[in-house]
Amino acid sequence: MRKGRLFGVALLILYLFAGCASASPDAGGHVEAIQLPQPQQASSSSSPSSAAQSESLSREIAEPSEPEAAAASSLPGPEPESLTRETAEPSEPEAALACLAGVQEASSNQGGAAQVLTPTAPGDKTFSDPGVSIDYSNAEQGYVMVQYSGSNPKVKLQMSGSNQTLYTYTLRKGQFDAFPLTSGNGTYTLKIYENVSGSQYALLASHSFEVQLRSALSPYLYPNQYVSFTSSSAAVAKGAQLAEGAKDNLEVVQRVYNFVTENVVYDDGKAQSAAAGSLTGYLPNVDDTLRSGKGICFDYAALMTAMLRSQGIPTRLEVGYVTGGIYHAWISIYLQNEGWVNGIIHFNGKKWTLMDPTFAANSGGSEEVKQFIGNGSNYSTKFVY
């Protein structure tokens, strides 16, 4: 089932990402870049509907056309760039890294019992406008809940934090979705846009609030819209099975890593659909990936992230570029006082290290690819989920 060994890193990359990143975000057709209203700084205030509508009359945003979405290959990152501006690479403050040492590792791994954290919307801190509900009661836990209840079939959420990286999400009607607060402490501004016609969107509502994370790890332990799982998910059950009897978190990572790379193959059909633009707004389904044993890079990363988070291991799903301008998704994992995983990734116990399940699954044991994976300079992170 595994792809045959490929000769040379360049050939491997070209093959592996025929659909996951068949072109750079600039390829596949031009999208008119209409400037999105800039994120407003902290005032801890919300704009009423009338003001939002007034702003929308003069400021509109463009949704990527199908060719642009195809270039993005279903990954979430390029959309904010095409909607607005070049975003800054997220950075983790030294203070955030320092506090990681105080977070106790989950003890679930030795027994394999799932530690599934569930996002909730208790209604303690909220903002509402016609058609929109924002619940940031648990912002200190690293997430915000947003619900759209209007009638518009195409709605976007844009969110920015203290590092000014702008994230764009698609809102689904009638349900609360969790969105991670991955820009650290500070002021977050959320803006919701409804489709007006064609590729034009108008501002519906805006709200800003302050965030002081209880732990820098918190956003990377909860499920969210891109890494969606519950206590009843098959992926969570499989993660618990793999973790059963493991002596520590590192062994859990090794087992999950081995399982995903050995049992999930690259889905060429889905990759072709992504390249054709038919997967616009694609969200991974970790249970579908587990059941089918197939997926594109986003599916690989989401499945492993869900398994590890459910076992209490902080895991980040990251989107960005690898050498050569290839758009890609991978994951990073934080472990304390640990060592190597499969001789490919090194955890030095002090910082996040890169672990890319897609490259490893299709490398055919290539030492050159292993070295590529282990060298963080080959990756440029744009968005973190």
C-alpha cells in the first residue's frame, strides 16, 4: 500500500504534493485583491449592526475564486492572504515557552484512557448581534465559540490576535464551532462577514476581547473546527488503544506516528479534487481518514493531532511552506525531557519540534527525506491551529 521509494527529495516532493500543494497560492488564476478592513485594536467593545452595515457599504472582501482555492489545495492558510494582506509568521513569546515547564504531562498514557477536553459555550462572557453569537467565556482555555444563525449560505469569520496574524474561517450555519486562540495573550478581534453577491462580502458584526491564557499549551489540547473530535470519536478510541501500556508520552507519540504513517496512504483522488477546486472550504474528518486509510496532508496532520490531543499531549496543526514554495500542513508536538522519534524528529525538551507524517509515510525510508523533515529551517509556518 505504501508508495514505492522515490529517488531524490525533489522528485518526492513533486510527487507527494501533486494535490496537497500542486501550485503555490499565486498560481491557478488571479484574484482581485480587495483590501479587507484592518483588525481593530483593543477597546473591548463591539460594533452594533448598524455600524457594521455602514462599514460594509464601503469595504468589501473578495473570496478566492475556484482556481485560487485549487492552488490552496484545501488548506486553510492561503485564504487570509488572498483576502487581505501578507501575514506575519506567528511567533511564540519567550514568556509562553517559559511557562510550559510548569505544565504537568498527562498521566493517561500509561493506561490509555482518553483525556478528551470538550469546548463549551456557558454564556458567561458573550456578544450577540442578529444572526451571530460569540461566547468567549473560556478564552483562558485557548478557544472561542462562534455560532451563525442567519440565512446566508456563505459566511466568513476573520480573527486576529496580538501578533496580527489574520485567520479566516468558514462558519457553518446553526452550530457553535470552536476556534483556537493561537496568537498568545492580548486582544483578539473577531469579524463576521456575509456574502453579498459573487465574491463580495459585507461586515455583519465585530467584537474585541482580552485573553489571558491559563497555559500556553491550552489551545493545543482542545478540539476545534479543523481538528474535530469528541469522546465518542473512533480516532479517540484508536488513540487510547495505541496508548495502552505506554511507559510515557514519547512512546505514545511513537505508536501514533507509526500507526498513521503505516496505515494511511496518500489519497490521489482527493488530491485531484483539491486541485480541481471542488474541495473549497474543506474540513478534515479524522474518523473518515481512519476508516478509509486514505488522506491528503491536511487529513494526516489532523488525525495525528486528534489522537495525541485526546491523550493529553499538546499538539499543534501548522500550515505553511516547505522549501520550494510548496504549501503544506504538518504538526508540532511538545514533550518535556524526551528524545527521538523513529530517528527522524528530535525533541529536546525545551521547544516545539517538527513532525511531518505525510513526508515520512511516503519517503520509502529515504535518509535524505528524513534529514529534510528533521531540519526546521525547511519549514516556514504561516498559521497554527
